[in-house]
Amino acid sequence: MKVIDKSDFDVFVDNLIANDDREVVGVQEKDSKFAFETLQSADDLRLDYDVTILPPKKYFMPQRETLIEYNLDEGETTPVNRVVPRIILGIHPYDLVAIEQMDKVFEDTHEDPHYLEKRRKSVLVGVNMENVSDKSFAKTMGTATTDSGYDIMLTDIGDMYTIEVGSSKGSALLDKAGSAIDDVGPEEIKKVKQFKEELSEKFRTDPKFDPFELPSLLKEYYGKDQFWEKNSEDCLSCGTCNLVCPTCYCFDVQDINDISLSEGERMRTWDGCMLEAFAEVAGDENFREEKAARYRHRYMRKGRYMYNRFGDIACVGCGRCSEQCLPDIADPVDIFNQMKEGTS
Amino acid sequence: MKESNLTKEENVENPGTSPYSTQKARIIGERQMTTDSKLFTLELQSGERLNHDPGQFVELSIPGVGEAPISVTSSPTRRLDSFELCVRAVGNVTNTLHEMNVGDSVGIRGPFGTGFPVEEFQGNDLLFIAGGLGIAPLRSLINYTLDRRDEYNDLNILYGCKRPCEQMFEDEVDHWARRQDIYHEATVDFCPDKVCWDGNIGVITELIPGVDIDLDNTYAIVCGPPVMYRFVLEELDEKELPHEQIYLSLERRMKCGIGKCGHCQINGAEEVLYACQDGPVFNYERVEGFEEAI
């Protein structure tokens, strides 16, 4: 473990912004919330944030991403993979866990270079959570801290950050800070331990389940139609819970023609299983027509299907879905608690 | 901010490895099958074979319009340097394809998915049950078994359509009907006056009791519109055909074809299936517990 003074850290970040070939992005305040945005100055960085509006997945799987360019006059198509190499500052542990899960999905069977190249060319700078959002239950999901997934990981211990290096990419980044980096002393190690102990007291949700119970609870509840109908009654099928989820990756592919109608791009765009048309096929048949079925599908994905396929519980407890759901029905803590308590 | 993005953006070399890259295929033949369906014969520009298994599908790409998953209807035993797609004009991509002509090019990705277990079928009786456009994927397998006739035992083909004019592959159906080593029956839901039809009139399930099924050695292979499966499967249960001897080809909206986009998931209490990888051909015993399958 290393340490860096906060003032030196700011100089380090400003140097990266000015001199590094890669784009530097980080968490900043945005309309009294927080968001990952391009960083203009270290002063704008808010490593004390609680949760961002969108997870950092947008950097590896952008909301709109070109897969192919085509020219209709010449009948030519050209595959493209536009990558902006980035240094991403301030990723919380639960989002790092989510990224590790997403890596598995895009590496599995047919590798997806559009995602993977963006991942490979990014440096992930994690930060341990100083503040916890109202809806977060990362502690329960075991994602409030993590030992992997980052290139470097920062912990705020007052005047300085401690730094854990997780990869050679991280260590190369740290080299750019030069002599500002010091070895850690026993006092600082004690502070990190204390930081983590205090963190576990900061969660305000009340989950009554263990994450590893979720696959069996969901199996038991799958056929309880009334349970899903009751809980999804006010669902607007707006897909917000999908869009803000760090482990949701479903997408649509659309051809977008430019105004000349002779050129265009085949684009991958975010999609969501809560949207009504998600499981529609030609001829208007819809295999998930009822909102209760779509609502259930999302929970099955998070707590059972991904676990079966990849060994991960695909809810990292960030609380974004719960926080941003308009009719306030998307709180996984509420749903999983009901299951645990045997509500039908 | 946008500018800084652009200066730092780089294009990855060799994006040709992208699973979303298409290869060019030229339309070399086109035949009207019904009022809204056409048979297209395609040839890959690379000169290579498609190398598909019966039951697999391709993503058909028309730049500027989009992609659609289409099952390959030709058998890999025929047309060594080309392949056929039977396409009903129901959406943007398929309607645009219908307006295209011989000589025009489209994009192809694939073949994708799991096709029919042709080796497992060897030495057994096969009962094909096709409804409407469901004949398209089954035709690939039917012709495959006909070209390797000695590897398979009795072949039974039941084919149902809404009305006589919707029957496809007329020449081949006629050929099946005349061959002595195939049991073939056709039905239509409805036959208008003055239309000549010597087959059955009624739903396809009416044809099943007439088939002599050897329960130990018969595989049933079913493909049709979503509503057809439940009734056909009930009728096969009447015959007491074991579920592991029934194969279904299921339609879903397979957007990516490679198990990523999420659209073709078929969910159940235990797990989720991807029609694009685990299917589109499924063993009935494997999927019957999946609420969304049938």
C-alpha cells in the first residue's frame, strides 16, 4: 500500500488532464447529484460522492455506439470500433464488481471487441465509499469493498489517500505521480481499517436476506404470479431501472441514416427488458406481454439466471434502480425482504 | 468537451473481427412462394460455403434498414455454393428484401444457433409437423434426411397452412407426396369455393392420429406459429410420445445472434435459455418447464 497527500493528488490529476493522451473522467457534482463526466480540473473531482446517476458502464458500452458505417450509394459497409482510451477516477467498489461481471458477459463464447477494447484501454481508479446513498445495500451484497477489479484503489484517510495497486496498468499510472508517492506507515494502515469499520455503520437500508439465498428464493417465487402482479402494479414500463443498473447490458441494434440518406451507421443502443416491446417478434407476438412478467424477468436475471450462467449475483446493491424509479416500486431490498419473510 | 473526445478517439485496428461485421451475399435467385413470402437464393461473395446445420439461422442485414434473424431453408447437402432463405414480408428488413432483385447484395452474419441433432435422429422414424412458414426450417432437415435416406427410417411429413394458396415449396411437396418412402399429409384450415384441394381441411392436429407412431423409435420435429405448439404437443401426448423424442424450433427476436443482446431469452423458474445459442431448436423435455417457451 502507498500513500499520497491530497494536494499532491490534485497536482497528479491536473497533470494527467493536461499531459496524458487519454481522456480523464471522474465523478463530479451535477444538479445536486453526481455523475461521471470529463474532468477539466482536479477541483471538480468529488471523491466523497454517495452514488452517481449512471454507472461507469457508459464508458465501455456507450448509450449509442457505432458498430458499422455504411455507404448506400456504393453499397459498402465498414466495421468500426471507436475507442476513447480513458482514465476513470472515483469508481466505487460495487461498480467495480459490476464491471468485472460485465467483462465475463462480453468475453463469453463470442468475444465482443466493441466492449472489450474500451475496457482494455481504460484505467480504473477506484475509491472506497466515504458516503453512502439512502438506498444502497452494498454491504449486504458484499460489494461495499472489493479486493479486485481496480487498477488502483484510493481510500480517503484525511489529509491523504492510501493507494492499493491492482494491476500493472495501475502501477504505470502511479509512476506518473513520481516522488509524490510514499510508502504507507502503520498509522495509515490503522486509519484504513477504521475507515472500513465506520463504512459498515453508514448503511441505512434494512435487508433481511443473504445474497446467496436469492437464487433459491427466486426459484420458489417464480410461479407466484400474484406476488409479481402486486409488486409491479404501478410499473410504468419505462426501463429506468434497466438503464441505471450497472449490470444491465441488453441492447438494441438500429440503422441510423444521415440526412443525405446515402450514408449511415449501424448503432448499438441501450435497451431494457422492462420495455413493452422487448420480447416482441414479427407478427406482433409478444413473449413477455404482461408487465408482471417483465418485472419478474428483471429480478430473475439479477438473482438467479446470471448466477447460474456466470456464478455472480447480478445485483451489486448500488440502489440506483430504487432511487430513480418514478412510482417507487423497484427497490430490490423490499422485494427480497418480502420473499425472505414469506409474503405471497 | 466533445472536441477533447474527438482528439483522443482512436479507431481500433482490424475491427473486422467484430461479431457484428457482415459478409456480402448476392441474391442469385428469387421466387414468389405465396402472396407475402419469397424464396431467395444467396451466394456469399467470398465464394465460401455457408456451412450451416439444418435448423440454424443467419442474421440478414440490409444496411440502412437493419437486421433480422432468418432460418436457413436449404439443406447443407444441396446447393454447395449457395443457400436459400424463405422470407415473409412482415417487418422493415423483410419488406425491403422483398423489393430487392437478383444481382442485389445483402449482408449475412452467421450461421448461428443450435440446429437439429441429425446424428441422434439416425436410424429412427421422423415425424415432421410444420405449420405455415414453419416449413422453412423443417425443409432444411427434410431435404437433408432425403439426401441421406438410408440413414433414417420412416419419414412422415405433416404440413398445414391456412389456405391452399399459402402452401409453399409446391414442387417439393408434390415430390414428397409421390415418393413411396415418405408418408405425407397436408391440411388447410380453410379452402375457398372453386379452389382445387385434395388434402385435408381442418387444423394440423387432425393429421396426427393418422400417423403410425412407433413410440420407441420416433422423433417428432415441430415448427409453426406460436399458437400451434400447444395443440400439437397435446396431441403428441395423446400418442404418448416421450417428450425427449420431440424437437421444437422456436421463434424469438434474436437481435445479435451471439448471446449478448438479451432479446431472445426464454425464462423459467430454474434458468434462462437463449434461443440464439441454446436454440432455436430445443428438445421438448428440456424446455417444457420454461413458462415462456411454449
